[in-house]
Amino acid sequence: MPPVNVLSKADRVLELLADQGEMPIAGLIEALEEPRTSVYRLLESMQELGWVEPGGRRGQYRLGLKVFRLGAAVAQRFDERQAALPVMERLHEQTGETVFLCIRQGLEAVCIERIDGARVQILELRLGGRLPLHVGGAPRALLAFGGESLWDEYLFRSPLTTYTSKTLNTPELVRQSLAADVNAGIVISDEDVTPGIASIAAPVFNHTGTVCAALSLAGVSPVLLGDNQQRHESMVREAAAEVSRSLGYSS
């Protein structure tokens, strides 16, 4: 494989292992669409560099510790993450649900911290993963509180991706929802990304009053939005407000 192609394939291996946890060599060969010998050589090189390591079972591979060390170093760059993590841990302990922290990069939301809940661990947005801004609690909070100029930029670009039958996928519907979100001061996402899953999100503001992140609580829809919905909303509001205050925001 040419050098650039090798880097591209190595990057693909890292993404696959990040998503799957562990994969057999046969699965990597199929995903990379490269000859078996080429994939073996690639994995040997990546293992020598510490990028991958043997998995728990024979013939399986997983991410190496070097990836963890580098990922931790990158995560430390985000002031939002450092300020939010203690608050997220407390919210997780109080609810048992999954807690996310997202920031906006361009016209996408990126998850920079995630604490898995006891009930549901398989959710769409993984650590380091991305979602468009019109779906999910945290992404939509970033869009809603980002201002109407951002709405215009986002809504009139390419067609809006549809994930489920509840995804709002027209500019008109999304704009109405965003206006309601701003008025309520909180975002409720109910099965618009994953069937059966809901989230409650609130914006995090920095010292300039600009939304810099969004914090969300996610879980099974009947649990999150059932009898305790108001309690969950209040907890998310206060958690996001606490992170905002720690970043120098004063309402």
C-alpha cells in the first residue's frame, strides 16, 4: 500500500476498534477490503507502535494503551471537560443514567466526555463521536442556543439526516423546535436518534456568554420522561448552570 493509503487504512482500523471494542482479524480484513497479508503487516506495524494490541481472545485486536494516553492528553485541552466532569459524575450517581458533554465543531456536535448509565450503554453518540446538530439533546442544545444566524447557516445547507420516524427533518420543523427549546431553556429529545431512547440537555455558557458546550442526560424514554421528568429536567438545568458558573458565566 502507498504511504498515504497505509495511513488511511490505519486510521480506519482505529475507528473500527474504537466503535467495536475488539474485532477479529477476519472482520478487519473484510472492512478494509485489503489482502490478508497486507492487513497482517499493517496490524504488526501498528502493534509495534503501540496503536493496537491483542484482544482478550485469540485472533482479536483492540486499541493499544498509546491511544488511551494520547486521547487523555487531547481531552485535557478542553476547559469545558475539566469543569464539567465532577458535575457529570454527580449527576450520573444521582440518576444512574448516561451523561454526555458535547461541543460544537463546525456544523456537528462532538462528544468530549461520556459516563455510561447502568440501564443503557449502547447509545448512538460515542466518546469522540459526532452527530448533526438537529438531532439528539446535546447537539440540538448547541444549535438552539447558538443563535439564529447559526440556525440559518445550518438549516439551509444539505438535506437534514433522518434517523427515526421522530426525527425532525425539515427546516421549518427544526426551526419551530429550536424556538421552543430556547423559550423553555432546555432541550427534550425523544427517540429522534435511537428508538426507545430519550435525552434531556441544557447549554453551557462561558465567561463571554457564548454557548460553548451542552450537557445531557440520556436513557430509556419511559424512565427519563416518565414520572420523574421534571426532576430530571431540574437536575440537568442545575448541572449545566453549575458548569457555566465554573467557566466564569454570570447570568
